[in-house]
Amino acid sequence: MAERKKRVLITGAAGRIGRELASRLHDRYELRLHFHRVVPDDLRHLEHVVGDVADYDSIAPAFEGMDAVVHLAADPRTFAPWESVLHANIIGTYNVFEAARQAGVRKIVFASTNHVMGMYDRDQQWPVYSHQPVRPDSLYGVSKAFGEALGRYYADRYGISVICLRIGWFLPGPTDEISRWMWLSPRDCAQVIWRAIETDLGFGIFYAISANSQRHWDITDTMEKLGYRPEDDAERYFASK
Amino acid sequence: MAERKKRVLITGAAGRIGRELASRLHDRYELRLHFHRVVPDDLRHLEHVVGDVADYDSIAPAFEGMDAVVHLAADPRTFAPWESVLHANIIGTYNVFEAARQAGVRKIVFASTNHVMGMYDRDQQWPVYSHQPVRPDSLYGVSKAFGEALGRYYADRYGISVICLRIGWFLPGPTDEISRWMWLSPRDCAQVIWRAIETDLGFGIFYAISANSQRHWDITDTMEKLGYRPEDDAERYFASK
């Protein structure tokens, strides 16, 4: 008898990463997609819910029966102003963690970002490791540092497995010098997320980028602790063009 | 000619620490006290302002002309619920940092807490150093981790000197086993805060406790980088009784 597929809620599924996961992970998991307001026409046939993460009651029912949550919903702009960061990223992330806990969900994959550590880049002080003190480069980065701290608390306090992925630059292909070191390819993104869903680890913060030869962030932990085996490298991508 | 005294705003000055600072630092600085709602009768004669830190406009004028801000205002309960943590500690702290920046204040002393690292205590994994990854033991602790990350951002981005003090247990005297290692005496508290105001350091996170022989937190950095010279030790206090 086949093992039951895990039920996975993806918040913010209308975003670029959410859409990619919807197509790449639907064979592996039973997906439920969360959208903020509008249901995209091309995703309408998939199981979905609509709600504002800043409004607890509007999203709480979406967590019932889920085995895992991939929390992508956020204002992803590095220049996002405080009011938006506060509602979408801080209140929204608290609501997602709390709704997951209340519904008995035992796994949360939190989409964090390199911007939690962006100020190290200013000093060209590389590589940056995930255990170093945070140095956010924006209110967006501060809000993701908050999410990581909240995740640590939910993991320690409630025994929920929380994996924070500091996602680099998610693009179909690298486009310029910066993307040479921070690129995360679509298939590597899908892989690192399902590895995070599958791990038994209680908590971890990991850089999530492709195996770019010119990377500035350490992915040793991502490979050793999550089993991540990236298939892409921005340099190979350029060489093949 | 005597040097002009620095002008220092203390937020949340009706609290236990704020009251102590008002009496111990008024010779050293020109103080302006901030109260949330009620002006205590015994402090009414001192320069003061009233406002809710969660309401930017109500507190912004208080920052005009200040050289430094000591930000104590918060819901200090470790069991504080999310709504209170959100407004008093997260929105309130953002408003304080932003109002300070807008007013040109170049120094912020942020009252953080050992509860940012409280989950290390559960494993009795001591000493805890301030550069270790955060492990908050409460939403209160998470909100203070947020404040530290925000402080790092304001220091890196705007060149404001931000000193975060992880204050132990502020008490007239130690009362029990736990206070033997986490006690911060009133005079040591006043000292560590004026040391933080006076330092040229751009950013730092420091444990702020007395020189308790049985301490579990490292204060080497507090002594070496801030010049803190604690005068009290809970063991001596007990021995003298």
C-alpha cells in the first residue's frame, strides 16, 4: 500500500516561488495553496484558500489537517515600508506560526532571506555563516530576522520542526554579476524545500542557493544537515549560453 | 567652563528601572522622562512627556534635542500575550528608533533581556555569550530579539550608536537561588547604562548583571568594551546578612 502523501499548505502561492512549487511539488505532496486576495486563473483548479495573513481568523481554517506549512507569504520588497513589513511579514508570520500550532501542524518551512545578513556584504566579509549574529540590511531583513527568532521559539517551546531557508535570488536563470553568486534555480529551490519538509531536524537556519562556484554564502550545512544536493551553478549556466 | 550635560530621554520612566535611573542619573545628565499614561506624583517636578510608544505621533516630539535615548518602555512580562508584545514592544520599539533617527539622536540604549537566550538555560548550557544565535523563551523574548535586530540595522544603516543591554533581574537585593546568578543591583544598573551612553562603540549586545560569583552569563565584553566595573555580587550580599 502506498504511503499517504503529506498534506502541505503553501502560503503566498501566487508569488513566483509559490507558483514554481505548485508545479514542481504536486506529485510529491497533496498541496493546498493560499492566496492573499486573487485566485490566479491558471491555479484555480488546485485546492486553495484565500485570506490575509495579517488577519488570523481569515487564515486559521487553512491549517486544519496539514502536515507541513511552507510559509512564503510576505511583502518581499527590500525597500518595503514599515507599515507593510509590520502587517505582512511580522503580524502575518506570527499568525501563520500560531495557526499552525493551533491546528497541530508539526513542520513549518519559513522563507527567510539573505537580507537578514545583508550588511556583512557591505564589508565584503565572506563567507557568511548562518550562526553569525544577524545584520539586516533593511526593515524587510529585520522582519525576517524576527521570523527566524519566532521560529526558534516555536521549535523550542512547542517541538514543531521549523526550518528557515535564507533564499538567495530565485530566477529562471542568472542574469548579472550579483546573480552569479546568489542564484537559486527553480529545481534547486523545489529540492531544498522538500528536503526541509522531510528532515527530522527540530530547527535550523540554512542558506538556500544553487551550487554557484562564486557563492558568498556557506551551504555546507544545507548539504550536510538537510541532504541538499544542488544541481545548478550559475557559472555552468553562463558557460552553456 | 563646564561641559554641557548630555540630554537623555528615558522611555518608560515610571517603571522600576526608570525610577532608579531618574534618581541616580539626574546629576550626570539632563533628563527627560517619558511616561505611558500617568505621571507619578513624586516625579512630576522633573521634565517629562506623556505618550503611547505604539502611537508614533504621540511620542515623536519627545525626541527633539536629545543626545541619547534609554529605551525601557515595554510590556516586561515574560508571559505577555502577543497583542501586548506587538504593540508595546515591537511597534513601540520601531517608533522609538524611528523617532530618534528623525530627531537626529545619535545614541540609543535598548533595554533587552536574558529572555532572548532563555532556552539555553533549559539545557543548562552555560555560559551564554551574546554572539550566540538567539533562543528566546517567550514572545517577550522574541520581541526583544526583534529590537536587537532593529538596533543593528539602525546602527549599520544610519550610524546611530545602539547599545543593547540584556538586563538580568533588577532588584534592590537578591532574594533567592535564581537571583544569585541573575541579579543586577541598582547602582550597577545605573553604571552600565551610563557606560552605554558614553561609549563610542557603534553597536553591541551586552549582558548587564552584577558581578555575581555564580553568574551564568558572560560579562567580559561588558567590562572590556563598555568599561563596566560592577560593584555588587549577590554572594557578598547574602554573606553580609
